[in-house]
Amino acid sequence: MLLTLHAGKSNDDIIIVLRCLDAMLTRRRKQVSLQRAMAFVKRLSTLSLHLLPNASVGILAATRSAVHSFPKCDFLLDNEIQGSGFYLPELDEPEHCNAQNTALWELHTLQRHYHPVVRRLAVHLSLGAPSEGSAALRVDLSRRSAEELFEDYSVRDMTFNPAVAAPSTKKKDHFTVGATLLDAELQRRAESILTVTEETQLDFTKTHTPNTH
């Protein structure tokens, strides 16, 4: 049922998904095969692309829990790994969908998401979900469950969560036209074309006037 959920009416049903995933994967990790775990991680990664931000945050947090419970799921971060068969994303049986033959390319797309927490979680998962170091999550993200994060970043009030910072009221004294956006050689060529020197200025007094008879 995961791929039938979306950013519309069923977005709120993600809370049920998060509870089921915790009961089925995290709490029963010793009874779940690696193939099944990788299949769910891949499908969750796909699902996170077409949900509202709070649901994407919750799904990515659940994915993080699954990755920590099944460390060998990091195979999905390596696009060089190949096994037998082809990945069958729509197959209902996770054990036989060959999830080991795909990669979590969705995480690279989510790193350009407009929501900052979605971007942060995508980067974190792309680097293997480390518990420490520069790629580790902030305490307020790492210590909260997927369900709590789903509620924390809810958009029920029709406002962006977290709030967008107000624009700066300080005005710039001047605006420099794109010089700093060009490399040195391109800048030199642009200036040579745009700059009119004394030699290249047009002198209309010297223009030839044809003789008239």
C-alpha cells in the first residue's frame, strides 16, 4: 500500500505507516531478513518524494531507524553493487523484488528539497546515517521518533514549518553587475567588448559626405 499514498488526502495516513514500520521492522529486527529490510528502505525512499514535508520527514526518520537496525542496508548507497536479476519496484512480495540491485537515488533528489529538515535528513542518510561527526543529526532530530517528527512539522495550520526567516531590511549601498560571477578570462573578454576606448569611439564629423553636382 505504500506507493498508493501521496501528498493529498492520504498524507495524514502516514502516521499509521510509521507505527506499522516500527512494529514490523525496528521491534522485530531479528525476525526480518535483510532482503525484506532493503525492500522496505527502497520503497520508503521512493514514497518520500511525493508527500507533504512533515510526512517526508517522518518517512526519512523511519528509514534512518531501519538503516540503524539493518546496517547492511548501506549496500543501497553504492550504485556499483550488482546482484542477480532486476529490481521490480511494483512487486508485492518484498523478499523477491531484488532490492539489492537498485540504489537510493531519491536521496540525491531530496537534497534539493525546499524544506530544510528534509534536506538535512537526505544528506544524513546519503552518508550512511552516522551517529557522530559533521553528518550526524542535531539532538532535536536524532532523539525524536518518526511519529513525533511527523507531528512536529505538521502543516495543518497552512503555514511553513519551520517558519521562514524575515528578509533583511538593510539595503545595499550599491549593486555590482555580475563581475564576481565570471571567471577571470571571461571577465576580461566581457570588459574588452563592453569598454569603448577613445580609438573606437565614433566620430560623426569625419563621416564621408558624397559629392553632389
